[in-house]
Amino acid sequence: MRTPSLLPFSLLIILMTSLSSCQEETDCASSNNVENTSALACKQEDHSIQKDHGEKKKAQHEYGGWYCPDNLRGFPAMDIQDLSTVPVILGRMPTQEETRDGRSLMFIDPEIHPNARPLDIQLPAVATYYNQHTEKDEVIIVIQASIIDSDSIVGFRYANGGNGSAWLDEVSFLEPKEVIELGSRPFVVSNIEVQASREKIWKIMTGLTFENELMASLNNDAFLTRAWRPEAKVEYPKIDGIPGTIGKCSVVWDGVYAQLDYVVNGENYVQKFFIDENPEAGTCEVKLVAGPYFSDLQHHHSNWNNFLQTLKGFSESYQKGDPSWLEEQMKMRQ
């Protein structure tokens, strides 16, 4: 069994794609033979393959193990019952352009890997994949499957947004009947433009100063405003009428992205927050994903829009205020 570890990959050659959310950062990258439509803080896993007697053999390529949960622009969250809307490439290897428009995830250079070929499986396909960062089985939609050298690699989009890749034996495909039995699994997906810097928004969102106001804006929907650090465990006050739900910060890339995961009645829920900054315009787009919600979707959508509007208001006030504005607000609330 492979045990991937979270590793930065700034050593890779940067090839930005049109779907990439990053504009000036170097962490979002792809190698000279990989077109990775990843976002700002996307990470690449360790490609070591555990062999018998503890021997490790290094993989010959960099395709398996991408983890990009923050690519909410290129691969937004979607209901798995809407597979007919998912574009894919069948029966051949994708072109470089097709890795930039959402139909594929990886461009495999035929000059470097002349024997690479597509796997003969039906796509798109719903599957599950154990995510070591969230420590749970994630629902994914496989949109690419290729044989590269001696490896079989799949590229997928997370049902809750973002993208990744894995070795074929790491995913479990669901039968059409199983997908139908899972039913509709819609998410709240919402974006808002904020006239403030990423730093200011992050401080408002993760600080304690406006915790009560942010919580109130959600009308009892779950939201964490404290302990924003990787692996932090928190107790949500109430979710769907069930008190004492335990959640955790599965992923936190400071100032950029946070992912909060929790379980209610055996069902995995997620909240994703990505701050996409445009330094030239002096604005940010805050991207949010929450769910899945199996009832009252409009109610939850309204709550999260209230939250984003509240976050926008405080962040823009902070941006306009003098450097001590936040400290003064803290004193007023003590």
C-alpha cells in the first residue's frame, strides 16, 4: 500500500493553464510533461512505491498523487447525478489544449512517453478514494484514465470541488445502481468579490473579533471561526438539529485556503474557502463550497450568502480603516 506524504513541488517547471486559479504564486505548477489544471496551493504527493522487504522504488513520472482541493474555479463542486454534463476524452490520449479546458487533467507528452495509452473504461465514472488528508473516503468523478509506463493512473475531480489523481488500484468504482442509490447530493457553491486584500479577509474570517456576527449570519448553519490550524478538532454547536458534531480542519494553507470536514449521521460534509486575489485590482474573490445538503438547499444557500455578505462588509471596513482598526474592534467587544 502506498502511503503518500504531503510535499511541496516548487522544483517543478511552472506551466500555468487557463483553468488555474493562481496568478503569481509558484506552488501551482506542472512539470514539463504534465499539464496540471491545479489551483493556488495544490500539492503533489510522494510517488514512492512500497515494495517487498521495505524496498522503495521511485515512480518514473509525476502523474499520480496530485491533490488540488482548492481548484474550485476549474472544477467546481457538482451533484454526482449530473454526470451527463461532465466533459471527457474517450478512446485516445488528450491534447494539451484539452487539459486546459476541463476535459482532462494530465497532458502526457508522447515524445517522453510514446507508449502511453488510454485505459479502456467508461468515463466519466463515479468512484470513492481514501483521502489521507481528510481521513475519509471521498466521492470522486474520474475523467481520465491512462497507462503510463507500467502504471495505471486516473485523473479525477472531487464531487465537492477541486481535482486530483491517483493510481488505479487506489480508487473503487461504483456500479450505476450504486450511484443511483446514493441519490442527489447537491452542494452550495457561492462566490463574492471583496474590495480587500487576502490578508485582511483571512484575519476577519479566522479571527475571534467577529465570530458572533459570522455565526449569526448563518442562522445556525455550521461554521468554524477559531482554531484554524491543520488537524484542529472542534465541536460544532448544532448541524441539522444534531448537537455536538465533531469536525476538524483537514487542510489549511494560511491566508489562502481552508477546508473543514465533519460527519453527520455517517455522511461526510465539507466546507471549503478559497481566497482568489487580484493584486492589480485590489480585490479578492472568495469562493465557498458547503454540503452536500439533502434538504432545504435554498435555505442553506441563503445562509451562506448572508455569511459572505457579512464577511465582505467587515473585510472592506478593515481594508479602509487605519492599521489599528481591528485592534479597536477587539477592545470594543471585550
